[in-house]
Amino acid sequence: MTQPSDTRAKRAALIINPVKNTGADIRAIVSELCAAEGWEDVLYLETTVDDPGRGQAQEAVDAGVDVVIAAGGDGTVRCVAEVVAGTGAALGLIPLGTGNLLARNLDIAVDNPEQAAKAALFGTERNVDVVHVKVDRAQESHVFLVMAGLGFDASIMADTRDDLKDKVGWLAYVDAGIRNLGGKPARTRITLDGGETITRRLRSVMGGNCGKIMGGLEIFPGAKIDDGLLDIMTVAPHGRLGWFGVVGKLFARGKGKDPSLEYFQCKSAEIQLDEPQEIQLDGDPLGKGTHMALRVDPNSLRLRMPYGKKDPAVVTNPTP
Ligand SMILES: [Mg+2]
């Protein structure tokens, strides 16, 4: 299928979250596909509670593999991407989680591990943006690929019951959402590209690298994963009933004058709160913080995706 440009056999690393229960033997699928193309033996690594992907990704990059495959949920993908971005190695995905948000945004199969494995090994490649995040001015920065949030959305992620996630999938987030509807807005200052500062009383601020969340809903209608821009969304419903306005504007793809939902675009943003709020990156709760600095790193991640699928820039484009 693929013709190597040099005589060296190619090699893939497979980083898998062993907790994710799938009917398929992912290791066997990837090994067989690689063997059939004359690739070297797969470098097989498992994530652990203490190291959810970064150490394994570093080992894979150090071994000089051609592609690093993250097989797991959004958390595994995020941790592996954090290390792989900027190294020149390609990242492939075998989605095994509940959300699989990045895979959905790139039209990577979420219910067919063999198809996803083929795209990861032999698919086309695109350079996409990642977003670096620093919480409370920490030295250490994190990366997200789909979205980050401060406030209501992150409270949902922190409050979602794992037992319910296993039983009803993404509906578990709805359960947590309803339980968290009644919170208070927080005074929030958002500085865009080191310039203009916007002050609002908000329930949630979100940063988006691409647009789609679960159920096919695009919460960032204008977001593209390779435009070098970070999309910011602010959520400020007036009381519980105000959520109807938020939901209405979301379904209207951000159109309309309802001020409960606003969008901005920038390359970097700083978000400052008076009171600590929950923070999430690609659905992973990070704990509470009062300050978040976000910065786009344009085209820094080589991502494998299926042939014949639309360009990511098109995938997230709003239909007129
Ligand atoms: Mg973008």
C-alpha cells in the first residue's frame, strides 16, 4: 500500500490505555497491518494511572518511530500529543473513549478500530494547530487539541459520574450539566492578543481549536484546526431560564443578538477570574484555578487521517 521513500523499514509505536474496554484486540490489529507492509515490529506501550501518556510518547519519539498511535480516549490523545507536537513524528488515533472529540472533528472512525488503525498507519497527513495552556502562571504548560474551558463546562467534566459514562456514554455529561445549572456567574477578564480586555460576568469561558463536540453539535461554528487562530466563547445566561438563550444560539450556529453567548478570535488569550473555577482541557478536569493563559502553536502537529476525507479546514467550516 505504501512505498517507503528509503530502504529503511518503517515503524509505528502503539500507546494504548489498557483500561478502555473494547471488543477488538488493538495490538493484534496494528501488528498485523504493519507486518503485512513489511514494517518493523510495533513498539507497544501501555499508559498507567501515574503516566497517562507523556512518558510513553517520549519513549516512542526517542525511538525514532515514524508514527505514534494514541489508542484511548481524549485524555490519552491529549497527553501523547503534548509530547509529539513539534517533534516531526506523526500522530495517529485509534479512538476508544466516550467523547473521541478530536477523531470526530477529523472524520476518523470512532467505532471501527481497524479502519482507524489503517488511517493512522497509511493515511494522509495534515499539520494542525495545538493550543498551549498555563494555569495560574505555572511553569508547566499543557496542550489541548479540541477545547478548553473554565467554569460551567469544566464543572460538568469534574462532576460526570464514571459509572454513568460506562452505561449511557455522553448522556452522563448531560446529567452532570443539569446538576450544575444553578451556579453563580463569576467576574471574568479576558485579554485578547495582549491588547483589548473584555470584562463580563460569566458562567463559562471556552477556548476552541476546532468546533465539534458530542452529538455533532458545533460549539465553535467558525473554528478551524489549522488556521492559527484560537476561538473564544463566553457563556453568560441570566438565571436558569437564560440557558434556553444559550442553547438556542448554539443551535443557530452563533447567529443572533442574544448576548448570553459571544465569540472572539485571537492567537493568545489570558483569562482572569476573582474566584477559582474548575478547568478542563479536552474533557480532562484539571482542578480549580483563577488564571489561564492560552497560546496557539500553529501547524505544530503532524496528524494522520483517512484518505478521501475532507481537509480539516473544511470539516469544521460552517455551512452557509
Ligand atoms: Mg483554529
